[in-house]
Amino acid sequence: MSSPLNPNPCPQQNEPTWSKSGKAIARTAFDAALGRELHELMQETKQMANQINEPADLWDMDQYLTERRKQIDRKHDYRYSQLTHVFGRILYENRLNEEDLRGLREDKLKSIRSFAKFLAGMDAIA
């Protein structure tokens, strides 16, 4: 029951709800964007490996891959409460397009577009 001290008795009450079809669309889009980013990283890694000339180059590559793994893990957070921000970020990064999200409810698409636009505005300021 709600009270003035606890207006939100269910912590998940303000989280976006995802229909079964929305979840399927989201999973497909998420996996595709993650796959594209990992493919790009594999290509970069192959180029780096071809340029290894000294043992220190190995550790530089290891450090680079460790940092990229952390970045990718932070960015690709498949919790439903985070997905609109995740999709907004990867839409902004052009790793996803709106066609990948076709079929999601308009309120989710609006939120995703809004976050992508926010990130573009932040980039313009920096």
C-alpha cells in the first residue's frame, strides 16, 4: 500500500514494462549491436596483432583489450530497466539504427531517441 513516506512501494513500479514481443525485438537488436561492436573489435585486434614486433606490444594489446572489454560490458547492460539508455547510446554511436528497433512501442522509441539526442547534444558541447 502506498503512503506519503513510501509513495513507491514496488521498486520496479517506475521501470518500463516490456511486452513479450518487445523483449524479443530488444534481444535481437541488442545481440546485433553487440555482435557488430565485437566484430569491429576483432578486426582492430587482428590489425594490432599484425603490428606486434616486441614483447611490450603484447602487453599493450592485452591492456587495450581489457579496457575495451570493460567498456563493452558496461555499455551493453541487458537489464530491462536500462535498455532504453543502452539503445539510445548505441543508436547515437551508429551501432544500431531505428530499423533494428522496429516494432517497439512508440513510448520506448521516443525515450531511446531522446537519450541519443541528449548524447549528441553533450558531444556538441564538449
